[in-house]
Amino acid sequence: MLVLLMLAVQFIFMLSARIPEVKSVLLPGQGHLFIACNLMIVIAMSLAEMWLRTTDQYHKQAVVGCGFVVSYLMYFVLEPFVDGAQMTLMMPIMISLIYFDQKLLKCLGVFSLLFYAALYFGLERTVLDKPLLEFLLVECVFIVFVVMAQAVIVRAWEVREHLEQLTKSEQGLMVERAISDKLLKIEALTGLYNHKTFHEYLDSLLEQCESNGLRLQLALFDIDNFKRVNDTYGHWVGDLVLKEVAAKVAGQIGLNDFAARYGGEEFAVIFTDKSFQEAYAAAEDMRLAISQMEHPYAGGKPITVSIGLCDYQLGDGKELLFRKTDDALYTAKRSGKNKVVTASQVHGKVTVATYA
């Protein structure tokens, strides 16, 4: 696109200019140097483009080399007709801004100063008879441009560092917010979700049940004879029992399940994406695993739980689900403890089975 734009501008300039030297470029047998320079520009840009598209190495060197070739060829094309054509020689220095490379900027700046000095004393002064003041002015423009480019690069690095600091600060805030959010949702003693979070999660899941047919079972756990543990061994032992039971429950549930400390010695587990038989088997595994735990600080006596389990039926709603589950838990406690009782066994008048 740059090459086409440059050629189009040159062609329009030659057609519209009234200078005889410019018109002579369009005459047969004239302007061969002008055409050769433009052709070499097209070749240089094409080679650089091919290099960038076909290889993964030395991209910067290819761009720098192409920039030098194109800038000095453009200078030779424009110099006979345009005042201040030396400004095209700034192109190589601009390349350093593409890469934000200070070392490259200094190297290109020094090289451009020396190369233009050789160009001036070898061509412009001897052939074109240009004054020394113009040479000094162009060299000063080179220096000023290098200094400005250096300032741009430094400022870009400062902005980058500032953005990195902001990003780190935002990441830190996000981590703190996540930790705070977790602390608000987690019950401190057991590490399970708290009562409030449990209800929020259950409300959301019940909506999914009603709208998308999600399968859901609710289990309520109650540690058997927990008051006796507190009274006999002290509340610190009771806290240890709560923590160990909670850890066992958390280790037994699946990735899609949800465990919470519902209150006191009572826990709640929501089973999702399971059949009722699978949920019942999971609850029974939890009951058995808890009963097999050892508690030497509590006299070595086993700690057991009673569990009420209810399979959610569409249209029941949250209140009825809890009432059914609570009835099943109450039946498990009243009929011997250390067992799993389902709501269907209670409300369906089915004989309660004991799993001791």
C-alpha cells in the first residue's frame, strides 16, 4: 500500500508540475535513473514482505534493511525536484519506534548521522553544490528526531510499567475480593458453606429443577448424642468432632454436590445430577464412613450420624422439600439413630430400614 501510494503521488506530481526537468522524466530515453530507483524500491519492499511472511527469523533486520534501502532510494528520486528531500532519511530511525528498542534507536541514529555526512560530502556538496549550513541543519534535525524518539520510547516503557502495576493491583484486589467472598460463604469452624450460602445455592438449583428438569436430592445430617459429647469431654472436643465429620463429608461428596453446616451439629448436603438410588448410596457411604472414624479424645467411642434424604419432586417447592427431609431425619433419630431414612419411607408408610 505504501509503495502504490508513493508511486501514485509521484505520477500525479509529474503530470501536474510545470518544471521541464520533471516533464523530461516521462519522455522516452529520459528518466531512466528515476525509473530504476522506483523499481528498486518495489523490489526491496516485496523482498521484505516475502521474508516476513515466509520465515520466523531476523524480522527486525529485514525491516531495518528495507527501511534504509527505501529511504535512500526515495531520497534520490525526490532530491532533484523536492526541497527538503532529506526528511525521507528519517525513515530508518522511525523503525526503532515500531519495536520500542532504545539500543536500535541509538545505533540507527549514529549510523544515519555518519551515512548522511558521507552522502553530503561525497554527493551533495561536490555535485549539487549544497551549502554547509543545510548539512548542519539536516544533522541537527537527525539529532532532534533521535532525542524525541528516545523520549517516546522512555514514555512508552513508563506507561507499560504503570499498566503492569495497575494490572497487578487489580489482580491483588480480585484475589482479596475472592478471599473475602469465600470467607463470607464459608463457615469458619468446619470449612463448609454456611447456612446463608446453602439457601442461596438451593434456591438457584430449585429454579433449575423446575425449568430444566435438574435432578436433586437433599440430605440432612445430625450427629447422634452430640450434647453428651460436649457435656462429657468439653466443647473443644465437640468442635474437633464437628471438624472431622465435616472433613469426612466434604471428602465423600462429588464435584457437583454441595455440603454446608446447617446449624449446630446439623449438616446439609445437596446431591445434583444423580439418580435417587445413587444419592441414597452416597448418603449411606457417608454414614458408614463417619461411623468408622476413630476419636481417641472422645473416649474412643464411635461418632454416628442420622440422615434424612428426600428426592425433590417437581412442584414441591423449597418448604415442602425441607419438611419431608426433616421428617425423614426425625424418623431416623427416633427409630434408633445411625441410619439413613428416606422421605418416601416416611410419607409412603414404608417400614424404615436400619443400617447399623
